[in-house]
Amino acid sequence: MKASFLMTACAFLFLLGGCGGTKCEAVCASFNTCTVAERDHKVDCFNFCNNVESFQTRASQAGADNCATQFHAHLDCWQSNVAYICKADSDVCTATGTAWTDCLAKWCGVASNVSDPACVDQGDGTAVPAFGAF
């Protein structure tokens, strides 16, 4: 319960953003077209996508899985199923979102990464991913 609350809280850190030219920003912009009744928050697409890219760079430099394969699969899923992006009860891209956050959880599960910006320190020596899937 604490982890899901923190992931939602972290999503709120990326409020009210714009859109740009990357695949991430395009999918994010589609997500932001949803009404509050359809989705409970907006995402600052520019910062969110840059933060994911920064994580990928750090992980690659550390010789770890940067989760890019899983993230791009998730973005591809939403691009192919954009008609469902505002349907909060849709599970059309749940599997790809879970694969991405599971990959991030492996990074955050390493003790030296607990304070990484991609992770939320749980205060007990563990961390969970700071990024949630669209």
C-alpha cells in the first residue's frame, strides 16, 4: 500500500506538462488529454520523459539493465491502443507497464541505488520505482 501511494505521489510531481516530439512525449500528451474523471492526474511530459532518459543513461553507465526495451514496448503498446488511454479500467497495456516497472524495481532493489532519483526510498533501506506506467 505504501509503495502504490508513493508511486501515485511521485506521478503528481510531474504535474501539468507540455508535449514534444519524442515517442514518450507523444504518448504522455495523449494521456494528458484525459479528463480528471478518466485519469486522476496529469503528467509533466517533458520532465517525465527526460527523467526516464536520465535513468536509462545512469543504468547503462553502471552496466545495469536500463529498462529501455520494456519502456519502449510500453510506449508502443499505448501508441497502438491510444483509444484506450483514457479508460482507467482498461488493462490493454498493463502487461507492458508491469514489465517496465518490474525492471525498474530490480534497479531500485540494489542497495546502492536506493537514493537514485528513479527510486523512492522507503526509509528502511529499500526503494520502489519512482516512475509509474501510463
